[in-house]
Amino acid sequence: MCSQKKWEQTKTSPTQVSCIKHVFRSHVVFQFLCTNTIEDQVLENVSVNMEVLGEDDGSLVVEHTHVLPRLLVNVPDFTYVCFKRTQVGNIG
């Protein structure tokens, strides 16, 4: 199961970001498409930090975050955050 969301960015935001959520039996992977919009700048060590909000029962735990070593201006690239499901159940 996948779903996609694009965030509205402010004019001062240095990047454009959209996200696709991939749901698997034992994992949930968030795939972020990032674009650097700062002219003449290279962004380094680009990643997305995520945390579970609301009632955190420990059923989702961050297992891996992929860091982009470099993000060139107007060259889209992907970063990922992978959550492990500690309580595996039905998808949906």
C-alpha cells in the first residue's frame, strides 16, 4: 500500500519535499523526494528526522534513516526513513 503527500513550503524554505509512504507487513518506509532550491549552494548531509506523535505505544521504531551526502541545486534526490513494526498485524 502506498500513499503520496506534497507539503506546502514557505518562500524561505531551502528545499521542496514530497513524500510517498510504503506500507509493508513488518515495515513502513517513507520515501522523500527532496530538491534544493538555493541557487549556488550545495546542501550536505540531508536527511529527514521523524518521530511518532500521539499515543506512542512503541509499535513503530525508526530502524534506518538514509542520509544524502550532497543535494545539488534543482537536482531531485531521494532520502528514506524506515520504521520497523514491533507489532505485526494486518496492513490497512
